[in-house]
Amino acid sequence: MDEPDILARTRAYVHETFLYMRPGFVLGDSDRLLQRGVIDSMGVMELIGFLRSEFGVVVSDEDITEQNLGTLADIAGYVARKGANGGNGGPG
Amino acid sequence: MCGFAGVARREPRGVAAATLGRMAAALRHRGPDGHGRYAGPRVGLAHVRLSIIDVAGGAQPLGNEDGSVLVVYNGEVYNYRELHAELVAAGHRFRTRSDTEVLVHAYEQWGPAMLDRLNGQFAFAIYDRRNETVFLARDRFGVRPLFYSIAGGDLWFASEAKALFASGEVAAEIDPVGLDQVFTFWAARPPRTVFRGVSSLEPGCFAVWQDGRLRHGRYYELDYPEAGEEPGDAVATLRSLLAGSVGLRLRSDVPVGGYLSGGLDSSIGCALAARESPYALRTFSVTFDDPELDERYFQLLVAQELHSQHFVQGIGPGDVARVFPDVVWHAETPLVRTAPAPMYLLAQLTREHGIKVVLTGEGSDELFLGYDLFKETALRLFCLRQPHSRSRPRLFERLYPYLDARSRRGDFWGRFFLDAGSPDDPLFSHLPRFQLTARIKDFYSGDLRATLAQDDPLDELRAALPSRFSDWSPLNRAAYLEMVTLLSPYLLAAQGDRMSLAHGVEGRFPFLDHRLFEFAARLPAQSKLRGLHEKAILRRAVGDLVPSSVGQRPKQPYRAPDVPAFFNPEPAEYVRELLDGSNLARTGLFEPAAVAGLVRRCHAGLATGFRESQAVVAIVSAELWHRQFIAERAAMQLDPLPMPVLAG
């Protein structure tokens, strides 16, 4: 799966899961999810479950960083890298 | 413990017995042991009694020697014996040995300055027929409630708001700003309530009604004159103050029991009570089927050590949902947690076992910096001093150990705290909590949003802070905010007084003796929070009274199931009705489409975080509250309590 597809599916998931109660909320791909109040640390755990079930990507504790999961674009890039590396490695 | 209600008219046009009877009926749960009324041309008073001190002689309303001063009163003045002796020496003649009569003579002797002399938890109304004034007062920390409203030019007052509505003269209407405060702070901030036109007398305050006008005054203010160093005798002083406080709170003509959570504070109270009480101690605990919430191991450990007769209220699937409508009726407010529900059931169990007075541990966490919120404040300051440090934010992983370990790791957990606000903001300590709670507002309807467009509860709180607030240390500012936003209006009220008095059980709070508060407020912060070890001096002073595993145990907050209480996996029938789109649209508080999304996630078992859990509790409770108080006006349906005339 290429990065734009991952981005589109992740965007849809985030809207459905974290923004269903805020239908007018505009979230840019580079907006920081935590700072904009979209996600909190419990939400991050839920997102990690989604990445596993949807893309087969297992996120290690060390990879739970803002650099990897801070924005929709960061997530898509991270998942694409992990996918390229077989889903369980990558630079994080 | 008791309840009272009354009216002071601007013009002398009398008070119907049926009006007082309906107001008393709305409070009957607070005082099932007796009731009485006074009805004069201007003033009417009603009282329901829970007999604890001078069981035979303390009926109310109660007057002075010539009946010119009358009182209705809810609470306890623990130093009533000392005041009694002082007043007898000053020439007052007593007919009873009750603390109630002490109030009457103390008012005659000292006027409003009497309040400085009272050590207790109280709310009362004194009618002075000599100058046609009504004097209302409430204890320093707001243990006992007092609501009032000015309607039709007359002053209406009562221990609970439902008694005001039962009069038929005070309308139950929504105060959207009060609701918005609940969904920010967990409770409306006194004097505001969730009912338009109904005020709560602030803790440490009094009010005087005369000639159709209400004048307010404050007799007690929280202050934190923190010392640079811990006094050499601090540990001994603390032990002595605490023992004295428990001793005073054992003054009762009926046996005093204890709530035992399994934590340090309630265990200390029970341990001291077991030593001093003339009765074999009976202890009462809540247990949960959910092991994450359950503390039965520690409860039993303490009960065995104290040789108390121990009773347990188990909370299983369905229990919270079953009693939640009654909980909201008694709390009189929307809630953001279900934690009052187990306390409601615990009070029921306590009363069934013949106990109507219990010691309980509230206040200790505020006095001795027990909550993780205080550690969080210290850590946020520590991290913000070196904002580029990678290692410092990892310390946040040591907070809230009872939450899912994985959610407490990494950047997101630390950033949640570090991005919440600047140390220059007076509300710095509480911004993470306030911001998290405020996510409930994502579910507001468009109309409610529009109504609240100009409202900013945080700015209102900033503007209401006392002038010396900025002189206090960051931890004392946090302690103050905790006292005024959570302890008094929520923990002591919706989760405290209203739950225990629903079953005629009086809570007593050894840690909320004002002398103990003033002692703790003078201690340097490091005496209380040493590194990340909370309540340090308390453990040093009285830790030996409890089993060592309890004495050294980290703070475990009392919590109850939220989403699983209502979706297990199907919702209770009334929950389904309340969350239905047509009901939500009729009520107008929440957006039906947003709530439908939440319900879908609850059904799927996905609503597991704080945000959605609190939203479920908030929406269910607000809809229940609206149905009971606003839509059905249930308080006005009560039959009047037939009441003997006890004074007049």
C-alpha cells in the first residue's frame, strides 16, 4: 500500500474515531493531533491497535513518539516505512 | 444530621403550613427521626431531624429563653460543650444539652462573630424576631449545604435545592453557565448552581436578610502562610491535632462508625476512633468486581488489625445503573463520574446496620498533597525549567500508576501535561484536568454552544481568586484550587453530603478540623510532598497506627466503573431512552448525532478512554437531571409532611 492510501485510510479512521462528535472540525495532514486536542495518550493506544489491524504494523514502545505518530502525515510516513521494512522494524 | 428549609418574606403575609410541609417532605431523607415547624407572619421554618446529640431534647425549630431567637440547623458543633460552659458562665439559661441550643445563645451573646468560635460542620438559619432578621451561615469548608433563592421579593432557603422547588414559589430552570462549570470543574462553583436563580452559600460565609435585602459576609478564608522550615515539633503536633480532631468527632449520643477505603486516610481515622470510641467500632467498605478498582485486600487488613465489625457493599454489574437515577435526584446536578453511586449504596448499607454517623477520610489529600495532581504540578514545573530535556518528561511515567501502563509511556503522555499551559497562568496546576473535562463540551448542542458563546469558566475562576493567591507557592495554589473547585462543591457535596444523607447517615471529617488545616497550610511543601512521595509528614506522624503495607501504600484514588456501568453490553432501558435522538433533541443540551456516535462506540466496547467515559456519565446524568428537575418538576409533586408546631 502506498503512502497516500495509508494517509487516506488513517484520516478516515481518525475522523470516525476521534472527531465524530466534532463534524465541522478541519484537520490538516500536518496538524499536530495532540496539540489540537484530537487525540490523547489513551487515543494513541487505540490508534496503535488500528495500525496493527489495518496495516499489520506493530508499533513498539520505543516508536510511540511524536515524530512517528504526531500528525496524519507522520503516521502515514511511519507506516509506509515499516511496511517497506516488513512491518516490524524501521527507523521509527 | 438534619435538613432545614424556610422563607423570610419582605411583607408580613404569613407562610402556609402546607408550603413548609412540602419543603420538609423534600428533605425527609436527611432527617427521618423527627420534624417540626414554625410559621409566623414574616418567617416560616421547617426542620427534619436525624437525632445524634441529645436525642430526647434537641427538637427544632428551637428558641432561646423567651422565644425571640429561633434556629433551624443541620450539622454538628463539636466544641458545643466548651461553648455551653462559657455561655452558662455569661448568664444564659439552657433547656437542653444539645449543640443546637448553643447556637441560639452564642448568637445572642456574640452575634455573627459567633462563627469564629464554632468548630464543626454546619449550616443554619437563625431568625431574630427582635429585629426581623434571618442570619444564614455555613461552615468553613462547606461540609454542610445551604441553598437560597430570592423569589417574589422573599428569601427562600433550604439544605437542598429540591426543597426550594417544593415550595412552589421557586422555579427550577437551567443555568447554562452552571452546567458549563460542571463540565469544566466537575461541579458548579458556589455561589453559582446548575439552577438559574438558586445560589449556594459559599463555605466560610454568612448572609443576613433584613428589610427585603440580603447582605453577604465572609468569616473564614483559606490561607497558606507557608514556613521555610518544618517546626521541630511538627510531627508531634500533627499527631496530637489529629487525635484531638477524631476525639471531638466521636462526640455523639449514638455509635460512630467508619468508612474504610483501604487507603491511609480513612484507616488513620478508624484506627484513632477504635482507640477512643466507647463502642466497638463498625467499619464499612465498598468493593468492586473489577479488580482494577477494588481495594478489599487493604480494607480487610485494616479491619482485622482494628478488630472492627466489618461490612461490605459489593458493586457488581448493573448496580451503578440501577441506582443512578436516585443518585442524580439526590446530587441535584449532572455528574462527570459515577463515583457517587457506590457511596449512595454504602450509606444505605451503613444505615441498615444501625449506624448513622461515620468518620471518613476526605480532606487529607488536599491538606497533605496526596493526589497525583500535586506531583504532576511539581513535575511539570521541573520539566519546564529545562524544556529540551529528554529524560525529565519520562518521570511522568511514574504518575497515575493505576492507569494502563502503555498509555503512560512516551511523548504523548508527557506532552499532554507539558502543553497544557504556562506556569504564569494562575490555574497552571489544574489546566490538564480542566481541559480534559471540557472535552465533554464537544457533545454540546448548537443552541447550548451559542448560549455559552461569551462564557469562559476559566477566566471567571481566575477573576475570582483571592488577592494573596499569587503570593502562595505553586503547590499551595494547587491545593487551594483543589479545595474550592473539587473538595467543597463535589467531593463533600454530590459525592459526600448528598449521598450519605440520602439514607440519613452523617459523615464526619477529622481532616477538616480548621486547626488541622491551618497547621498543614503553614508546613513547607516538602514536608508534605517529598520528591514524589505524598503525605510524607502524615506517614511519619501516624503511619504506625495502621498496617505497614497501608502506611506505605501509594495513593489509590477512589474510582467507580463508568461506561461499563451503563453498557454491559446493552444499556439499561432508561439509558436507551435518555440517549435516544428524540429525547436529546427535546432536551436541547447535547447534539443527537454526536451522542449517536458515542453510543455506537460504547456498544462496540471502544469507548474506553477518559474522554468518552466522562461524556457518557455527563450525558446520562444531565438528561436524568433535566427530566427530574426541569421537565417533570418532581419536587413539586410531593405531598406535604404533616408537621407539629414546635416553636412560635
